[in-house]
Amino acid sequence: MKLISIVCQKGGVGKTTIVVNLSSMFSKKGYKTLLIDLDPQGNVSTYLNFDKNREDITNSTNLFENTKKINPGYLDENYYLIPSNIKISKHNEEKIAAGSKLKKLKEEGVFNDYDIVFVDTPPTMSSLVQEAIVFSDFYLIPTKAEFLAIEGVGQAMEFANTTLKTTPNTNPVFLGVVLNQIFEETDSHKDFVNELNEILGEKLLKTKIPHKTEIAESPLYAKTVIDFNEDEEIFSVFSDLAEEIKERIGLNEKST
Ligand SMILES: Nc1ncnc2c1ncn2[C@@H]1O[C@H](COP(=O)(O)OP(=O)(O)OP(=O)(O)O)[C@@H](O)[C@H]1O
Ligand SMILES: [Mg+2]
């Protein structure tokens, strides 16, 4: 089991879009995939037209309240969701103790049924995001391809580093930065990518996600872009991203 959280305090950079489509892609590649929403906004559920207030399944608030076993909602073959709603806000101001609540759950093996677990987080520097970072094996920072976004990436990296320094026995790996909402190759865009490359080197993911109307529209139809647009460029972008991440995290090939 590998656990990856998507973090960035900057709003609207594509955390939810990426985590939904990437997790859907892994499930379609045959990996048993769990998506956990830790954002009080509950956008993952809205994206997937899933009732975030269902009481018959585990929600993200339950994870903080002595759950011993999880019962996620079923989305599709190999694809499960622990949704979030506003109730999780009450866990947003807790101080991280040495050994977070979510980390303890993970160590107890609660997520071991899954090949891969993705976590969506709110656009804040809050203890919910710290919880996510601390219990992850890897964390990924998405950014828009805008000049000012470089600052947001730096702040997110610093927040993660500070969190990890103050929490003993945690060792998630910084998976890297994924560029989202790329417009066509203008000169200023190339300068931007070059600058990011210089700062990040290896940590800038090779796969870059284009700005596409279909991506913005897909939640309207409660479908991932992958369901919506099987043969198109977007399918291959998320497939490439999944392959790149598989390699970076050392996930075994699925022999199906
Ligand atoms: N590659 C893309 N092409 C077009 N639209 C996109 C793309 N990525 C994201 N969007 C749109 O940008 C908006 C913000 O995306 P999203 O909700 O995924 O960001 P977020 O980082 O999760 O936001 P928040 O910080 O509020 O949780 C959404 O309307 C989404 O549809
Ligand atoms: Mg979001």
C-alpha cells in the first residue's frame, strides 16, 4: 500500500481535479484504489456526485474518532471513497501530537486492503493538512502554470518541511510538483517552466496537464475526464501521470 496526499495552501490550483482523475486512472489500471477527502468543502464528493452526508459508510471525520475498521463508499470497480463534509472542520485546530491520529490508523493496517490511497486536502495551512502530510508515504504539490504560483509552491514546500521537522518519526517523500492548466506554448510559458526546472530539477514532474474545457466541465456530468473522454488527449495525460507516479513511488505492475 502506498499513500499519497495532494497538498497546496493556494486555492484552485487543481488539487481536487488531479486527485479525482488520477485515482480513477489507477483504479482503471487494476489497482485497488481508495480516495480520502480531508477537505471540509467536500469537493471530491461533488465532483463524483456522491452523497457526502451518507451515514452508512465511513467519512473522514470518523477517521479522527477511534475508527478501527473502515467501510468506504463504492464508486466503481476497484474504486472506493471516504468522503468529507463540514463536520471535519472541528478537527482542524488540533495540535499534532507525536504520532498523528491518521498515522496511527495507517500503522494499525486499516488501509492495507488497498494498493494505493490518495488524499485530497483543503487550501489551508491547517492541522488537517499536517495530518495528511504526516501519515503519507508521499506528497504531491500541484500548481497552476502562472508566474506567481512559484511562490505558492515554495510556501507549500516550506510548510511541509516545517511540519515534518516538528513531528518525530515521520518520513514522507516529496514526490514533486505537477504543473496544471498549461496554455499553449507561449514564450512566457517556456520561461516559467525553465525557471521551475532550475529550482526543482528532478522534482518537477515530466507530465504536465493542459488547460482543457473538458476538465473544467467534467464535474458537471459527475464523471471523471477519463470516463467522459476515453480516447482523447486528456486520457493519455492522466495515464502518463499515473505511469510516472508509479515509477517514482515504486509501485509494482498489476498483473491482470
Ligand atoms: N487542467 C484544467 N483545465 C481546465 N480547468 C481546470 C483544470 N484543472 C482544474 N480546473 C478547474 O479549476 C478549478 C479549480 O480546480 P480544483 O477545484 O481542482 O482546485 P483545488 O486546488 O482543489 O481548489 P481548492 O483549493 O478550492 O480545493 C475548477 O473549476 C476546475 O474544474
Ligand atoms: Mg479542492
